[in-house]
Amino acid sequence: MAKRERKFNPDKGYVALLGWSLNAVEAAESFDRQYVVVAPDWAEPYCEEHDIPYVPWNFERLNDRSVEIAQTLKDMGVNVAIPLFEETVEWAGAINSVLLDNPRLFGQAMLLRDKALMKRRAQLGGIRVGIFEEAHDREDVIRFLKRVNQTLLKLDGDPNDPIHLKAFDKAGCLGHRVIRTPDEVDTIPDEEFPVLMESHLDGWEFAVEAWIHNGKIRFLNISEYVTLGYSVFVPATPDLEKYRQQITAEIEKLIKTFDIDFGFVHPEYFVTSDGTMYFGEVAYRPPGFKVFELLERAYGFNAYQGMILAFDPKTTDEEITAFFPKEVVDAKGYAGCFGVYPRRRVVSRLEMPEETEDHEYFESHELTPPMEETVTKRTAFGTHWGLIYFFGDDPYRMRDLLKHQEDLDFYV
């Protein structure tokens, strides 16, 4: 098979995509930048078959040869590396510190990977965070639970305020537990330590996606969670959008605190009933739950291409301004998705509820028949079995529809 000629603009940057994402590859393929995919060797046959520029690399391998990938990419003429997954953020920092001759980028990536360091840095920058500490064993967790509830002036017999346990460096909800009593601490397996412990923040949790170029926000989306770990839609309801000015100011504070000059951030915040914003955490990679795809459905722009623009040092101000639509007003509607998790302990088949498929907002789903009959118990926030996509013109109908899916059985 003859190699096909790729059309790209030689005056623009050459980018490396770190990690395997077919949607990111397709976005790069139809864009005007030269690109290469850096992924584990299992991606090689697919890349060869489809003529995708590819360099093999095992991201789990941290050793004295780690600098080799940066040198390889530099020798190829690559200008910048773009992380697609949580596990590749550090690698992007290390590689970019070589490609862009800026050693600070590696330290920045470490901050954006370690949730405890991240919270300390945020605190130093005057960003509001809850109480947090690291735990090395179960005793630490019990002490923290007691101390938090003492601080809240709980009396004997009052129910405890919960605390949250999170893995230091995993994406999203992975490794997230809510602990209310000392008894629940016994259920934490040894291998989960060390963990980050946080006080519970009452408030409305939401996420932000912000594309940054030359230290300035170029596009800012607010993603509304209906139920964390289950459902999200974009743009948000007017009830959440009314905080946009305040949220923008928080993101600007984040950019300054973490010294972010380019790229893409995905932070999570809580807003309390009196409008106070609390910082949860920030990721330097695309969000889960296919939010990039939802944005494309709502606005029509490709979020991965936006990411390439935000990372490429050769992108001009005019180019990036022309690329992004105007937030909220340019959206054609509201795009949402729901992550299905079986509600029964034993399932035999996939059965889409008629009321879901017949709803005018329903668009598609990516659910597959069950591989096994027994549903593994959902530890903390488990992984969903697949997503269902909706699109419509009313944010409140969208919110209620996504909430209602929690009461339905998709696997019976």
C-alpha cells in the first residue's frame, strides 16, 4: 500500500500525541499540523495498517532511559508533546522541558499529577481548598476523621461529617472513597495507601475545561454534573452559568498559581450556597466522560484540534481566536451523556429501556452485551459499562432526563 501524502502546514508546529485515543488521532489527521502518536507497542499494528505516524513507548517504564523519548522526538523535529491521559502528564512535562528548553515544565507537571502537592500549591496561591492531609495507614484515616468532626463541633451521637479518600495520581473518580465511620476504614485495602484525605465540601460540584494560549483563556466551558460519576452535560444551565465571571477569575488565579502559559486544564470546583468557590483539583489533560465529544456536538468545533492549537508554540493569536466559538451563545443545543452501571447483582442481557430510546433527546449509545453474569460490586466509584448520548434544546429537561436514567435498568 502506497504511503498517502499528508497535507500539513510546514509553518506550523509538529506535535506528539502521548497515549492512544482514536478520536484524538482522527482530529490530528484532519488538521493542518504534522503529528506523531507516541503509544504502547500494542497500537503498532493499527498504526501500520492505517498509515498513522507512530513511535512506540511504554509509559509505565520509568528508568534512566526515560530521557530517550524526549531526544527521539527532538531529533524528529517535534515541537511539543500533548498528554491525552493522566498517566502521560508527567511524561509530557519531562519531554516538553527538553523540546521547549524549559526545565520548569517538568516540576509543573509533577504538581499537576500529585493531588497533595497540587492542593498545597493552590493554597499558597490564595486559592480556597478544604482541609486535607496524606494518610499512610488506617490509623491516619481514623485520626483525620475524628479531627475533622471535632473541628465541626460535633457532639456525641451526632452523625459524622464524611471525609473523602483519593489516590494521589489517578484520574477522576478512580480510587475515590467516602468514609463516615471508623468501621468503614477497615474496608480500605493496604495497597491503596498512601492516599490523600479531604474534608467534605458541601456545595455544587462542577468541572471546567479551559484552553490556554500565551497565558490567556481562549475558550472556557463549564460542565454541569448531574450526579458525579454518572452524568454530565454542556453547556451548563443558566443557574450555573451565572457564576461564569467568578469561575473565569478562579481559572485566571489557577493559571497564575501554576504558571501555566499554554495547553489545556480541566479543574473541578465546588460552589457553596453563598457563592463561595472551593478548588477541588486540576488535571492537565482531556476530561473523562467524552466531554470533548459533547462539546463538538454542542458547538461544532473539535476540542482535540483546539488542544493542538493551545499547545503548539507556532499558533498565532489570530488563528486561535478564529478557531473557538463564543461560549454559550454559539451552542446549537445541550449535549449530555449518562454512564450506565448495572443496578442488579446478576444480569444476562442488555435491554435498552423504551422510554430512553424513544425520548426525542436520545441520540446513541455504546453499551455492549454483558461479558459475565455476575456484576462485580462497585468499589468506591467504579467504571461505568458504557455511555448513552443525548442532545436537546432545554438544559433543564436535559438535567432531569439524565437524573431519571439512574432509576432505569439497562442490564437485566
